[in-house]
Amino acid sequence: MELHRRLANDPRFVTAFPPELDIVLWIPRASRLSESSRQARLFFEEAARRHLHLALVTVPARFFKLGPGVERDTETVTCLRSVLMKPDHLAWLDRIWEIIQGVSPHY
């Protein structure tokens, strides 16, 4: 899935394992899982202000392959969730990506 590929290649984010369906989960990269959750909520709010309506979901931290140095200070993480199910959604992907890129990394 193209959105997953773009997010996985963006150093600001960590993606969940590659999706089997059209559901993409990701978190902002941070030094602690609790901070990723906090940033995900802020990202969600800012994206909505820009008319990109994502979802938030709390999942087990094991859904994400976290690199060394990330403190697992919680067993779960609140992540951003996007579903691109219809072929028509592909036509919107560049606009969705533009909004994601425009959301401030400083929340």
C-alpha cells in the first residue's frame, strides 16, 4: 500500500507492520511510547484542522518495530489510523500526503 510505504520512509514516523488490509497504523517517532501517544493525539487534532480526518486507536506496543533507544514506558500506544479502501481514494493520496507533510513536527 502506497500510504504505508510513504510513512515508512518518512523519518518522523514509525509504522506498524505492513498492512494485510487497507488499514495503515503509524505513530510519531519519539524517545518514549507515551510521548508517541501524546504526539499522535496532537497530530490527529492538527490534521483535522486541515480537513484530513484520521482516526486514533490504542494498540499493543508490539504492533510496532521500535528501534533501540525507545523507552517502552507503556504496554500500549495510541496511534494514527487511516483506511483507504476504495479505488477512488488513490486519487486523493497525493493530497492526503501533502497534508501529512504540512502538519508541524513540533505539535
